[in-house]
Amino acid sequence: GQQVWSYLLAQPSVMGVSSPPLLRLDYVRVVPGIQGIPDTAYVRFVQTYKGLDVIGAQVIVVVRLDTVANVVTSVETLVYTAIPTTLQPGTMDEAQALSQLRGNLGLTATATVRSHGERVRWLRGQWRIVREFTVRGLDVCAAVDEVTGQADAWDARHYEGLSGAVSGRLVLFNPRKSIV
């Protein structure tokens, strides 16, 4: 992770920006190579703003881990450079946000609500610092704007866990080289 971060700091243009945004390392996954194919590392960074994750903003770097030299094979970037500096986290605590959520959505005191903490999210045409929640049994995710107290809710079913197995094979070829 640190070597990839150093690479991004030295070459922010690979992310399409002139200076690197604040990022936190989310994960490093190494997929073992087989039959002469080198291992591959997937390194994911999440953009942060004042210590909070910016939802949807990430940098994913793919590195081929070769015995001779590690090679960055791709950098996929979605970062935001225009988040206004006037946004301040901590305006509303979790208990206040939960109370706003229950009032705005008409939830009973017995509804099971799970907190996901503070985040930065683009909602209703502007950047907002929100407290996010999941309402169990209703399949609803919700975000409470810390400044206005307004709650936004959306279908949470895409967050359900998936499981299973994937199989297949990798076919190595060079599409730029013609085979006659």
C-alpha cells in the first residue's frame, strides 16, 4: 500500500489531477498467479475530506507483481476536487441525527436502525456532511444532513451480501499482434 501511495504522490497525473487528493488505504488484495502468470495486487484508496470518507470517490491501482519488477498496469480514478471547504463535520451528533431520521421517516422507537457514521455525500445538488443509517426490515438506507436535519432515503437492497463461486480461465494474447 505504501509503495503505491508513494507512486500516486509522485505522479498525480495518473489520477487525472495536478495534486493528489487526501486518500486513505481501504484494502490490498493479492490474487495469486498460476501457470506462469504473475500475482496481481489490487490496491483501493478512498478519498477523504476532513477525515470522512467521500462516498463514491476512490482510486484503484492494479499492480502486476513480477519477480523482476512490479508494474502498475492500471489506475482507475474517481475523485472530486471541488468539495467546498465550508463543510464542517460534527455539527450533529448521532443521537440527534437518529431522532431526525425517526421523525422524518415516521419510524417507531422499536425500528432497528444501524448507524454507519459520518460521511461526505453529494445529495440534492450539493456536497453535504451526513450521518448514514440502515433501517432493517424496510430495506432502506438513509442520510441525515447535519446542517439542515433533512433526511434522504433510498432502496438498500443493493447492499445485500452476495456469495457464490466464479470460475473460468485467462487467455493471454496480444490483440495488436496479428496471427497469420
